[in-house]
Amino acid sequence: MNLEDVLGEATTVAVVCTQWGDTGKGKFVDALAGWADIIARGTGGANAGHTICIDGVTYVFHLVPSGILRDGDGKLNVIGSGVAFDPNTFLNEVEVVEKAGLPTNHLYVAAGAHLVMPQHFLLDLLRESESSGKLGTTGRGIGPAYVDYYQRIGLTVNDALNPGILRAKLERNLAQKRQLIRGYAPGVVEDIMGREALGGGEFWQAGDFNVEAIIERYRAYGNALRDRVRDTDELVRQAVGKKKILLEGAQGNLLSVKYGSYPYVTASDCSVAGLAQGVGISERHVDLTLGIVKAFYMTRVGDGPFPTEMGGKRSEEWCDGSAEADENQRFPSAQVNHSDPFIQGIGVRRAGNEYGATTGRPRRVGWLDLPLLRYSKGFTGNHVILSKLDVLDECRTIRICHSYRYEGPDYSVGNCVLKAGEILTTANLDSYVLRNCVPLYKDFEGWMTPTSSVRTPEDLPDKLRQIVSYIEREADVKAVVLSVGPDRDQTIVNV
Ligand code: IMP
């Protein structure tokens, strides 16, 4: 059996994450790209980090669809109109792929995708420099680019192809940005505009945006992109039902601006509904959604509640300010069975290599949370992929959170009042509620044997299979695929 057997008759398939991102979507999108005619992204931007490992070579992409490594087979790779598009990152990634000797002829960009520009990076980083209101964003300008879209002052990829329009729209946009940055110390603004990600000062001159430099740069981007720009919404819409379409999610349901742990979310709706819309089709055109669940631990990057976090607040604070190197130096012997949950968390992070693909930040680590999964699968359906199962091969006790006890003050939720001591089996994504929930666990004995070379469900250790069955039963999901390593072939089909 191979992965495609899971798809049945479906012609439009979406792969999304049911958690806070970083569950291994890249691997599955790449694997299913062999099946698809079109691989399309529709949400997020260069805040995403998709890691693909083929024959021991690791590729990390932020913007180009993970199917790009199959371009040589004539597969179409599409960056949809819902993506916040940073041309600089995009062109760098294209260069990496081409340097690896792989073609990029069939890589298209939506004319209507919104541009991420220097002023967006600036606003994102200014917000993150404040002590209150900080969200722990990736600092890639994603939120401010979407704000401009909704404020109807954004610039599209198509605008970069039309110099007159580019200038007029940019001047209008920057007039508004000048007002916004007025409240900040000029030194802070100048410092940010001098960063490498912002051209090392190229776009800032004498205390103001260097409009000419920005225009020149984005015109150049327009020229470099011209041959790839299309009405991709129409292209994908026309292909529904006729071609095999694979939609590649970014981030995860719990980071969706619509369904996630608001305000600790990203700025796009990264659920399957937002993803479909971001490539120009409706969610009802998606025949099958595969929701990825990292198991039996989960991760989160950035601020926000995380009930099962190993080491709780200590871990949250540590991950906010440290780098992988600090961890290796301070906790060289941390491992997955440590009795202190904080250090155990570091051990799991190390075993799973849970360091941000975009920012390099240590990802916060916690146990698998079924109340969150029960909530999240409401947007994805019940077909799930359990990823990274091999990471806890050496863990003596696996803890699964089956429910929460609310321990905060009385809190109104609609017409009900949530009181201390109440048990919740499905998560309420209100950040206030989530922060005040204590996880209740069922403990399982670990299987304590390597799994990365297992290829059939029957060959998995019994103890592991029992945990999978428990999750399927408790969360009402079907684990159709189990992943035991980063390589394409370290995949077990379980149908
Ligand atoms: P932004 O998307 O950069 O605005 O960041 C908003 C929140 O989403 C922050 O907590 C980020 O850490 C988180 N985030 C954005 N992209 C990813 C991702 O690809 N994986 C995990 N977290 C992400």
C-alpha cells in the first residue's frame, strides 16, 4: 500500500495541520505531489517553513509549494491569491531549487497575491519590539500585509508589473505608514530599517522611506516574476474535478485568525476553508482533507496558551528568549525521560529537532492534547496523519491529555458561566479559558524500541498501536497514515 491508496476517488485533496503548525506537512505534500497535477498554496506567506527530506538531502522552503521538487514531471506549482507574497524570499528559493539542478518552469504566482513590502516588515517588528501587544510573530511582515489588504491599500503582484500603478499605490500606502510610525522613536525605526532582511538600510533615507529605492526594487521583482504571473484562481477553478489538485496548508488550525487561539494566531485563515478560498475555490470542492497531528507530543512557536506544555511557564519564557545553542550549552544531557518536565521538554525538542524552520526559535513542547484535537478536527474531518511517531521511541511514559479541568475565576462563555473545577473534553479556544485549563492525563507505557524502519501497521509495537487506537477512539478520528521519520519512505499506510 502506498500513500495514494488513502485518497480513494478524491481529485481535490488538502493537507493541513490540526495543531499550531510544524507537524510535517512538507513531507506529505511532497509525497502526494507524485499523484497530483497541481500543487497549490493559498494561505500564509514566508512565515511558514516546510521541510522536505529526500535521500538524505534536506530542503527548507518558506514560500514555494513543497511540490516544487516534482516540477520536472510537468506538475504545476501554484502560489495562490490568498498568500502574502514576499518576492525576495520567493526568488531566493527559486534560485536554490535551480542551483540544485531542478527545473521551476511550472511554478506560477497569482496576479492577485498581496505583496509583502519593507513597510510591512517594519510594522511587524515594531509591534514585536513593544513589551505589551507582542505575539511572538515570525517578523516576516505577514500581519501588516494582510491588514493592508483588508484596509484596501495593499499592493498586488500584478501591481509590480505596472510601474505607474506601483508608484501611485505605494505612495498612498506609505502616506498611511508614516502616520503609523510617528509614535515610535526615530532611532528604533531606523535600526529596524537597517536590518539585513530590510536591505540593510536600502529602503530608508534621511528619516523617511526611500520611495525610489522601493519602487526600483519592486519593479525589478516584477520583471523577474512576469513570466510566472497568472490568474491562478481561474486556473485552479477550471481544473476542479478534471485534474488532481493538492492543496498545501500553512501553519495550522489553531493558528487560524478565524478558528485559532486568537489573538495568538497568524493573520490568515489557515483552516481548509481559508486554504480553498486562497486558491480561488470553495471548501466544498475539496473531496478529502488530511489533518496532520504530531504525535504523541505537540509544539507551538510564539506566544499564547498551551495547556500541556512540558515545564509550563518556565518553558514558555525559556523558548521566548533562547536559541538552540543556549540549550545545548545549559542542558547538554536533557533527554526524553528526565523527571523535571521542563528539562524533559528540552529532551523531546532535541529528539524531534523542534527548532523553527523560519526563525530558528526553540519550539515549545507539550503532550498531545485531545481536547484541542476534538475541537480542531471539526474543521478538517476525521482523516488524520500521525506524524513523528519515532521521536518518542525511547520514552518510558507517554502522557495523553484526555480532558481539562478549568481552574480560573468565574468566566462568562455566552449564556453560561464557566466555574472552577468544571471538566472540559473539547477545548474552548478563547485564550482566557485555555490559559486557565489544567490538563488531565492518561499515562501509557512507552514501547521502547526503534520504529523508524517499520513499514506496516502490523510491525509496529503493540504498545504504540494501543495508544493510536486510544486516540482514534477518544477523538473520533481515523489515523490513515503513520509517519516514522522524515524521509518519503518512512511512512506507514493504515487503511
Ligand atoms: P506571523 O504569522 O509571523 O504573524 O506570527 C503569528 C504567530 O504564528 C506566531 O506565534 C508565530 O510563531 C506563528 N507562526 C507563523 N507561522 C508559523 C509556522 O509556520 N509554524 C508555526 N508557527 C507559526
